[in-house]
Amino acid sequence: MEYIKSVSEFNELIQNEKVLVDFYAEWCGPCQMLGKVLEEVDKERDDIKIVKVNTDDFLSLAKDFKIMSIPAVKVFENGKVIKEKVGFMTKNELLEFIDN
């Protein structure tokens, strides 16, 4: 799992591969719970890269992708959002979201 350090890094990552992006904030309880689920999935799956974007640090990205509630998860493929979901997900729900 990778934490975004710059907007340019984010833009580069989403262009090259299938990426699940977790938009979160440190103070958000459901975000912390989802973070633990994402860590588990990241250890088990190598077919999708998991990237975390702190919305407090990257307000411009949150605005660009119309993040109104967190946690917000978006899957990018070749730079385009192919699916998205808002709110906490269990591990099984997250795996189903990724695979379907």
C-alpha cells in the first residue's frame, strides 16, 4: 500500500496500472477501519495496487474527484475511474467490489 506524497505522483500512478484509491482522513473513524481492511487485501492481492490519498493534505485531488464523504474508494484503470463506492466495506465487500 502506498501513501501519495504529491499530486504528480498520484497522476502518474493512475495512468499506468489498475489502482484502487482510498480517499481518507486521519480523524475519520470509518476510514481507519477501512484502512485495516485495505492492509489485509494489499497483502493478499498483487493484481491491484492500493493507494491512499489523505484528503486533508490533498484538497485539490478531493475537489477534482468530487469527494463529498469519506472513506471514498475509486478504482482507476488507465487514468479513468471505472468504479467507485463511499463508506466502510468489510473485507468480503471490498473483494467483491474489486472483482465485479
